[in-house]
Amino acid sequence: MNLYDLFVKPYESYTTLQIFLESFATVFGILSVYFSIKKNIWVYPTGIISTLIYVYILFNFGLLGDCMINIYYTVMSIYGWILWAKNSKDNIHVEVTWASKKEWVYGILLFILSLILVTIIYYYKPYIDNKFSMEGASLGLYHLDWGNWLDVVTTSIFLVGMWFMAKRRIENWIFWIIGDFICMPMMIYKGLGITSVQYLVFTIMAIQGYVIWKKSYKEKKVQ
């Protein structure tokens, strides 16, 4: 399989609007990560724009299970926005720290609960994708392929990452790095080549974010 088959051919059946929206969502997604690296509260408004566009894209593709997950991302972004606004030192930037052992326990529990929740969503996905009608729909996990199972895992990873980011914990970048790296081949498999490139950029930026946040914390302790 060549680059044309991976990044061009899937878009032959897409409308100009669909390609534009995916590109637009990608730009705002990258902006969101950039602002996150800078510990800038604008990480949330730009991220919300990106996730809302993906809600629209996935809804129109009939991927209502994935659409519901992006709605959850949007809600978590609003939660993070509120927390950062309360703890910003100049209404824009925030200070960061490492997570406590108690927060790690909460993070692990959130990961497990997310795995269960997303698996349940996929269990009911035939019903959801059938426009919430049981006519002709058969519930179960039989329809999941390796890409869907990876989606279950990465969604849970990202939810924990979002929670740690909302709490301004440096460890959030570890979850983004792992999840973004896994998402690159997964998005190519789903026919979203532009989004797969976005996750490549996300992986590089997440590594940079981890280094910068860690350095910022060390500099603060020295002061």
C-alpha cells in the first residue's frame, strides 16, 4: 500500500466540506496542544472547537459511538477550562506540579471505569448507529475489529490524560504521548489520513510539552 492509498484515495468519496472541516478541526487541535504546552488557558476554547467539529463529522459519517465519545471530550474540556480559570495566576497561565499518589489511584480508577463505559458504548453501537432503533440491529461486541478495540483503549488513555491536564499535572503528557502514538495507524485504518498526520504532530508536541512542563516545575522549585 502506497501513500496515495493511505492519504488520498479515502478522500475521493468525501465532499469538499468534509475535507475542509477535518482540516479545520486538525488546525484547532494542534493549536490546543500548542497552548497546553505554554500552560495557556486557550488550550480549552481551541480544543472545544476541534472536538465539536469532530462531533459533527462523526455524526454525519454515522459513527455515533465515536461521536458520543467526542461529546464527552467536549464536556471534559469545559470542566478543565473552569479549573484552569480558577487557578490561573494572570487569567491566562497556570502553574504545574506532579500528581500525588492519591491522584494516581483516581487516575487508575478513571481508566478502568472509562474502559467499561466505552466498551458499553460499543456494545450498544449497532443500536446507536441505527439511529437508536432496534429494528435490524443486533447488540454485542461482535462487530469490533482491532481498530475499534484500540479505540476503546486510547479513549480511556485520553480521558485520564484530560483529567490530569485539568488538574495541571505534568503526567498528563505521558498519557497523550502513548495515546497519540497509537492513534496514528488507527486513523489511517479509519480512512482519516489528515487526522493521522495530526496525531503525528500531537506525539511530537506532547513530548515537547512533557519536557517544558517538567523544566518549568524544576525552575519554580529553585525560586
